[in-house]
Amino acid sequence: MITSRTANAPFAARINQAGCHLTAVGRAVTLLGVVLPLLLIGILKFTAIEIEALRPFIENTPWLAWLYPAFGPAGASYFLGVVELVTALLLIASVRSVWAGLVGGAIGSVTFALTSSTMLTLPIWERDLEGFPSSTG
């Protein structure tokens, strides 16, 4: 006897399979959206321009200022770059290992919190420009 449950079984299986594929694609796109910027930012930390651009952020943030005495300006930038690249690699490895994803996610979260916290210690009102960042225009 054919019931609505048995008649729809192949259709339901196809929908379930499509949902699994869509979930995998969504995970891959999300992972790429996190990993690619981390790779780019990590690689940039090895350039002279970035070493100078980091100076006010590291010097004026008390919880990051220890990097200069420990590593010097270039070494501090390289250290941050290595942390970002290792985080990206761990997130890539999360495809195969849950632990790599957990460690990469934890390091990424701490990195994000420390980077965002620099806004608490740097002046955001540009007096010379009469506003943030500029009220002219």
C-alpha cells in the first residue's frame, strides 16, 4: 500500500542530500571568508609599511606595548603576522580536525578582541581635522 510517507521518500532523500551539499558549501564559503583576510593581513605584517603603521597601535595600547621591548618594531610585526598565519592554517585544518578548529577559533577570537581593544586607547577625535575623522567636505 502506498501512503504519502512512502511516496515522498525518494523526494525527501533528495532534499536531504541537497541540504547536506548546501551546508558543506556554506561552511566552505564561511571558512574562506575568515581565512583569506587572515592570510592577507598576516602576510602584510612582513612589510615595512605595515611595521610603521602598527607603531601607534602597539605603543599606545598597554596590553600590546610589551611587544616592542620583547621583539623590537619589526619583530613585533613579524610575531603578529605569524600568529595570524598560524590561526589561518589552523582554521584550514579544521576541515579535518575539530581540535584545530577550536584552537584556531580561540586564537582568532583573542586576536580580534585585542585588535578591537586598541580603539579604547587611541584618540579617535582628530582635533586638527575638526572632527572624526574629518568634518570638512
